[in-house]
Amino acid sequence: MCKKNNEFLIKQNISFLEYPLWMINPIQDEYGLIWNEKNSKYIYRTSFKAPDKIDQIFLYCWLIESQKNKWSQKINLSGYRILKKSGFNDSKRNYDRLEDSFWRWKSVTIGFKNSFYNPETKEYRSKIFGIIESIDIAKGNIEITFNENFLRAIQYSNYCKYVNFEEIKKLRNPTASRLHEILSKNFKNRNEWSIDVHKLANKIPIQEQYLTHILAKIKPAISRINDKTTLNIDLEVRKKERGKAVLVFRLINKQVETKPEKKKLDFSSGGIIEWANSPENRIKTMGKTTDSF
């Protein structure tokens, strides 16, 4: 059961964390992109430019608005509010990028093969659906309609995690953001998770194929996650043979730095003498103690 205790937390189906809804520097042609993980039941297609890290932020902005309104399929926001909530200024460039994001998300179709169990027929069935059903843009208002299958897969899921929208915005680095999604899912009910390095590279996905190049992406991403989010991850690289390794991620308690409480000054006669005689304050009394005067 998923619990929410923060207004910036967004409920997300763990399948949409495990598998990508957006891409990092995808290789695509004029007809879009087709991606699926080897031996997985998930298929991802676009007929336009694939959404990226910026589009991830916009999508979560829309989802949190839907969540606030009891998971309404339709939400209404101004372009200014979307940009402000997403951490962007209201420049023409950002308005244009927001409009581009509408086209990107409208073009996405995802599918799950034999993943939905029907208790009546006692069979598994496949589903194919989009993310956004439609966008209606008028002066001063944008009405976004989510695909019902996508939205209900989040709303009614018991296999879910709450992700922090403020942390998503702070991460900025695409690899760190995508890895944060994957780790959020895989640290559900456990503190250690391991995976083959090349399998992780495909899951993110990133284009690097050599071990050293993959680690050059993963290690800085972990550092950024530790710095910008409540997660604190220890990474161990277990090398098996040349060019191959298993990555072991461990969730450890983040140390909260607390400042020592300042001692309140006692301005009674004895208190002043004690203050003046302390070594750190003698410079303030020209190096002398009160007995020296």
C-alpha cells in the first residue's frame, strides 16, 4: 500500500519507473522511435521526437495537478503556471518548448504484452495505450486530457511508489533522473539491489556499450542523487571478467548534519567572568583573563 505524506509527492506505478516513459538522447529517425528491453513485455513507441528530461518534469507537473483533483482525467492550467510549477521562467523559448512537449507526449504509445490478468477469463491480456489523449489550447488556458488507461494504472495501483517532484526538478542530469526512477522502484521493501551493468545501461537506456564508458555515466549520476535527493546510495562494482561487471546498489541512512546548539550567555557577574576566561574569548579581552586586570 502506498502512503503519501507530502504535497510534492506524486504517486507512480512502479512499471512506469522500471521502464522508461522518456528517453536520454535517443537514436530516432523521421518516423520516431521504437524501444523495448530484451525479454521484457514492455514496448515503447513514438511517432515524433521522444520526450526527454524536460518533458519528464512537465509530465509530473500535470500528474500532480490531476492527483490534487482526485485524479481528474482533465486538468486545466495556464502555460505560465506550468512553467512556474516546473521551475522554468516564462521566456518565449520556454513557451515554445512547452508546446513542443505537448506534441512529444501526444505521440507516445506504450504496450504491455500478456501483463494484465482478467479474473473472469482467467487469462492474461495485452494492452496498448497512450499517455495524453488530447490537448486543447485556448488563450490563457490549456486543457490536458490524460489517456484513461494510463491514469487509472497509476490511480488504482497497489504496486506503486511516491516520487518527490521537487527532487525530480533538482536532479537536472538525465542519467541521474532516469536512474533515480529505477532505484526508487527497486528499493521498494529492500535495501540492496544488484544488476548486470549492461542490462542496466539498456534499462535506462544509455547508448554507451563499454564498461568504463557506462560507469563514467553511472557514478556521477549516483553522486548527484545522493546530493540532491533523500536517497543515499552506496555503489559497489563487482567485476566478473574483462568488460563485464555486476553493480550492487545499497541504500544507507543519510546523515543529517546538525549544528551544535549555541550556549546562551549568562550575564550575571559569574557568567561574564566565565565567558572572558575561556580560551576562545581571550583574544577579545586582549589575551588576558579577568584575574589579570
